[in-house]
Amino acid sequence: MVEPLIEFKNVFKKFDGKPVIKDLNLRIMPGELFVLVGSSGSGKTTTLKMINRLLEKSSGTITVAGRPVDDYSLTDLRWKIGYVLQQIALFPTMTVAKNVSVVPDMQHVASRQVHAMVDNLLTEVGLDKGFRNRMPGELSGGQQQRVGIIRALAGKPPIILMDEPFSALDPLARESLQKLILKLHTKYQNTIVFVTHDMDEALKLGDRIGIMKNGRLLQVDTPKDITNNPANKFVADFFSHNRYSDLNKILVNQVIEAGFMVARRSDDQARSAPSIEQMSNLKEVLRLLASAPLVRIIDGSGKTVGYFDNESIIRFLSTI
Amino acid sequence: MPDFVQTFMDRKAALVQALGQHLAISFWALLIAVVIAIPVAIWVRRYPKVAQVILQLTGVLQTIPSLALLGLLIPFAGIGTVPAIIALVVYALLPIFQNTYVGLTEIDPSTEEAADAMGMSRSRKLFRVELPMAMPIIISGIRTSMVLIIGTATLAALIGAGGLGNFILLGIDRNNTSLILIGAISAALLAIVMSYFITILQKMKFRNVVILIGTIVVIGGSFAGYTAVSQLNQKVVIAGKLGAEPEILINMYKDLITAKDPRLDVELKPNFGKTSFLFSALKSNQINIYPEFTGTVLETLTHSSVTPKTPAAIYRLGKQQLAQQDHMAYLKPMAYNNTYGIAVKESFAQRYHLKTIEDLQQVQGKLKAGMSMEFMDRKDGLKLVERRYHIKFPVKGMEPELRYRAIHDNQINLIDCYSTDSELRQYHLTVLQDNKHVFPIYQGAPLMTQDFAKKHPQAVSSLNKLAGKISERQIQQMNYEVNVLDQSPASVARHYLVQHHLIKE
């Protein structure tokens, strides 16, 4: 049996005597992209920050790789755990390259190696080498958070914590960064704990999702199980409230999951159908269907997953 | 303007020296303030309550008038460079502390969190993240302090630390606007140049800044150390109050002492400050000799409850009280009396046969007086003269300098004066004798500790050669040569001594 990489056992956290985390038990497996979702004050960020001890738990045990977090030296623990903030919080007096190499520099990695790694990482997130010597203040929010992400990756940590990393960004930047996270996660096979209050984001990114309310974990499941079998009315409401409220926010993936994809075909119509990615939204699908009878759905690597036609989409829309 | 240029050219060397002193005092004060304020600010930023207390405290320190602070420091730190630097440091603390504290506490908490989450140690976070972010604010605090220091350092001259303040004080004393301007403009320029220097430092790499400052400290420190060590040698320090007259006198003291004992190293500190500074300096052995007036001894130093009538009795009482209270040796006084006087033109005195103030009674109807406000106001001034001499004449209040111009232009024919003013010689005026002894007696004599007198009997006998010498006419003439003819006090002093066979050529 695979051991969990991060495990919470009977964890409590009090602020000024008030309990904010109540008897939390959670196992996060290696290689998982685990999303903690909940409204503000639910305790999701507190949970996240107890992992790298930015906040200390009041009681209970948290282990990382089988060892209680308190047994690590702070530096050792934090070098194992990358951290991405909502406020991005790049160091404003350092260049982009200096920001990215903060942890490798502390680890005394040879500077030539660091230099090459920074270049690679920049390319990885779609920023060219020209960004090396730019100052954070000169970048857009989306570009800054790309740097924020590779800053967390640079120490090659097995775990990355992300605290609402995209909630301060505009929808376009958010969407492209979500894709980027999935891509990097697939590539590096690291374990990500991702906190968000946005249910769509959770559904889009999470291998598993933990839903929190008032310091308790209500349900931990795959996106599909959560949508199909909400543990209680709150979870169900949380979804229906968030879900499908905006055509821009409904993803191709969600339509597929709801069971409205048309199976593979190999006729002429299928061959000339315009293609769309799984991560695209429904509005995009509607735009394509306005001029073509069929839309082909492809995954990240370009492989055809299936098709939408007018009828399937209209049936989907009627369920909203 | 030509006057200004002339003064500037004449005093170039002195100006360079004063600039050097000013810069050195300011640099050390600023460096010490930085070394104190920044670490303290770093330490207290986690304790806002302590920080508030320190902010209040440094704020209070800054409201102490600089003169008062310098005065308060004398009992603890004496006089000279050290107390001057202490006072300046006290003033410089607030801006540096406040800006460092604000700069550090205003850093976005999320940036701190990011640094923590990267596993940075406290010191690494401080030097890599926090200080660089707070640096612009800290630098602007340092710059504020620096301007403050360079301005306030002009007061250091009052306690014998030298610097550009010497020019300003001398200028005020000699009523020489050019000197005041040179001092003030140089201080302002120095502040601008240093401000620019800080801008350059700000652009340099941190490491290079440390190296540069370190080099300056090492060079400056070894220079200061060298000077301190060389001063340990047997040395006699003679200081004088502000002005030409004391400077002439201390030059005479030096010439007399070295004529007898050429091996003795005598250092002069002219324009060293006011009475109380000099007296405390004497007590703490920072200086060895200075000329003091008999009247001042009773009035300011021993706070005597009685004032005898005759000059000899005044001297005897002062000498006795100084010996008892402070173990001081007060040598015999010179002849002249530096006190208030009533002066008329020489021609006027001749025409009406005026010798004494009493003689004025005969010409009461012809008198038009111009007098300083202070003299008109003092109880022992004009009022006492009118009562004791039974005379009355119309008086206009005037600025001291205007008085002399006015009597020269015959707008008035009677003025008050100090009996040794160089203008008396300049405008050919006669001081009328105070035959009823209305004015207090101020005779100059060398003052030193009894210890010093015992160890240097030769110096004492040399200085006693001046006893009963130098008339009011003669000191007026010498003051005139220095103040108006711009001769050096040293040459004027030597000329007098040689002429009167007190030393050989």
C-alpha cells in the first residue's frame, strides 16, 4: 500500500482560544493534485499553512513523508515544500532570475547550474530569457505569478503548496495559468496542495477535492464523485450555486463528465470539424457550433477525445 | 562683495581646516548614529510598544535646544570634539531610527511570508529581503540626519570643537558679515555635496559601500589616534574666549613662555568659547591656561556676594575665592580695564577740556548721545552714570556699530563703549575717566590650576611679566590692528612684547 505523503491526524488549530480547525484527518497521496475548496473562513488556508509550519497547529499530528513536521528543522521542511501565494509576493528588489534562484542559492547549487535551470523554467512557463533581468514591478500580474510558480519549483521540492494563487488574476490569465499548472504537474509528478474558493477551479484542477466548512472537512472525493454524490446538502448547494452560473465558466470537461459527449466518428463531417481543448469553456463551443455541425474535442496532447453536436449541447443546456 | 572675496582669499587655509574639522565631526556623528539607530530599529520592530517608547524618547531628545544640550554635556564629556559628536549623534538618532523602523514595518506581510516559506533564516531574510526593501526610506532618513548634523555642527565651535562655526562666531564677534557668509555658505554647500555623495552610495553595491566606509573609518581613525597619541606629549594648551583681544593675549602668553623654555610645546586654542566652557575645560585639564577678567571671576565663577571697590581688592578677593573653591591659581592682572566707558571725539575733548565723566557737567547743553540699548537698560549703565555724576542729556538708542558711524559723522557727540574697542582707535575717540568708579572693574589675568602652576614655575614667572602692563590705549591699538588692519594676532602680540622688551627679537 502506498503511504500518504502528507497526513493530518486529529489536528486542531485555535486562534486566541477560538477553534478554527476541528479534528482534521486527511491523507494526501504522492503525485496527487489535491484541491482544498471552501468559502472564506472555512479553514482551508490555515490547513495549508500548517503543512509548512507558517502556522503551528494547536494539537494533533501532521506528517510529511512519514515524519512529523515538528521533527524537521524549519529550513529542511520548507526546502521540501514549494509555496505559491495569492499575493504572488515576488521580492521586489531582486530581478526575476534572482527571485527564481532564491532557494537553489541557499542550497549552494553551483551558479552555472542555477543559471541554466532558471532559463529552462522560464521557457517552461512561456517567458523567454529576456525576462531574467527584469524587475517584478515591470511584469503583468499573470507574468509575475508564472515567476512565482517557478520560484516554488526551483528547489525541486516534492510538495508544492498553492494558496489561492490565481484569485487576484483576470479570467484570461487565470485560465492559462490553470492549464500551465496541469501541464507542470503532469511533467514533474509532484504533489500539489491547492487552495481555492472557486468551485470551477477545483473541479478543473483537482485529482481529488476536499471541501471545507467552519474548520471541518465535509467531503473528500474525486470531482466526479463529488458532483454525482454530494455528501450533504451544503456540498450540493455549493456546487449548484457555483456551477453553470456562467457559460464562460462551464468547461468542456464538465459537459463531458455530465455525459453529453458524442462518441467517436470517422465520417467526412468529423474530419473537417473544428477542434477544441478539454479546458476550453462552453461559450467557445457555442461559437464553433454556430458555423459547423460538429466540434471535435481534443486533450492536452492533441488526441481526439470525442465530439459535440448541436443536439448534445442543447440537451446539456436544458439540464442547467 | 570685494570685501567678501578678499576675506575669502585671506582665510582660504583656515577655511580648508575648518571644513576638514566640520566634515570629520559630521562624519563620525552620522556613522555612530547609523550604527546605533539601525540595529536598534531592527531589534524593536517586533515590539511596537518598545518602538513607540524609543520614538518618543528620540523625539524628546531632538527638542532639546542644541546649545542647552552642549551645556548639559560639559560636566560629563567636557569640551571639544567628543561632546560635540555626542550632541550631534543625539540629534541624528530620530530620523534614522524612525525611517528604519517605518521602512521595515511597512514591508508587505506576504513578502515576509514568502521569505519564510522559502526557508530563509532570520538574518538572510533581513539582509536579502527586508533591508533592501527598506533601503530607500532608510537612506532618506540618513540624509535628513546628515543635513541636520552639518547644520548643527556649526554650534560645535562654541565648545571648542572647531569647524565652520568658528567662522560664523568670529564673524558675529567682529561684526564681519563676510566671515559669517563664508561659514554659512560653506556649511550649506557641504550639506549639498554630502547629500549627493549619499545618492552615489545608494547606487553602489552594498559590499562596495561597506568597503568604502570601512576605508574612511580606518584612515580617519588612525589619523585621530595619531593626533591623540601625539597630544600625550607634555603640552601646554592655552585657550582664549571669542575675539581678537583674547587671541592677542594668548599669543603673548605663548611667546613669553617659550622665550624662557623653548622646549615646551605650547598649543593655542583661540575663539574657544564662552566663560563657562573655558572654566570647565580648565578644571578638567583639557586646557591649562586662559586669560580671565577679575570682574567675571567674582560675578560668574565664584558668585561672590560682595564686590570690593578698588581694582586691587577685587583681584585679591577673586584670587582667594578661586584658590579656595576650585584650587585655581590666578596670576597678577594687566593694567587695562575692559569695562564700559563713555567716549567722545578727541577733538571734542580737547576743545572743552574733558578728561573725566564729571567734566561733562560743564557741557551738558551741547551733548547729543547715541548709546546701545543694553547700556541704556542696565542698572549699572546709563542710569547709574546719570545719578552718580548728576548729568542729563538727550540719548538715542542705537546699534553698537551704528554708534561709531554716527559719532564719526557728527550726528552725535557722545557714546557708550567698551574701553578696549578697536573702533575707539579707528575713529579717534577718547574714553572719559570714570573717576567715581561707577563701572565695574574687569582686569585680565592668566588663570590656571594650582597643580599646573606648581609644575610650571617658569611659566608662572614668565606670565607675571605682563602684570601691570598694557594700557587701555595700547590694547585698543592692538585690537585695531587685528580687527581693522587685519594683521595676525600673533604678529601684533609679538610686536608689543618686543617693543616693550618683554622678550628679545
